[in-house]
Amino acid sequence: MTIKQLQSQVDHWIKTIGVRYFSELTNITILTEEVGELASIMSRAYGEQSWKEPMTIEEEKEKMADEMADVLWVLTCLANQTGVDLTQALQKNIEKKTNRDKDRHRENTKLL
């Protein structure tokens, strides 16, 4: 699936199943909640926090994937609502990072 297809599919789902988009303010709040849920899983899977109940690596990955998909979903909703073409935005962002950081990370001794 391309990013353009993702934006189209989310828009179709919202308009046919979800009734309408939540407001932009509601969606940015939901995005923050979803990022927090992902952070919670990451801190347990890779950090020092403990799970309330033991979990297999497969279960951790499944939960992580689900939360990442939730983040992407809400971000896509916000892009659709605000008229942002995520394909174009990502391409521009990659160019910006490439120009800005082409030597920066190679010269970082902490990464070597």
C-alpha cells in the first residue's frame, strides 16, 4: 500500500463507517494518547519497566505493531483533515534531512 492509498483508504473508512472525522483538536489529543500507549509498550519491551502479566516476544511485537498502526491511523486522519499530502511531505522531509545531516552523523564519534 502506498501512502496515497493509505490516505484514501482511511478517508473512505471515516466517511462510510466512522461517519465523520473527529475535530483536529480531538485527533491531535488522540494521537498523543496513542503515542503514549506505544511508549508504554516500548518501555516494557526494551526498558526497565515490567509487564503486569508476563508476555512473550511475539505478544510484545503484536501489541507494538497495533499501537504503531493506531499512531499512523490518527496521523493520517490529521493529514487528510488539513490537506497534507503525506507522500509529498515525506519526500520533502527526506530531502531536508539528507541535506542537513549528510555529514553530521558520520562525524559523530558516539555512533562509531
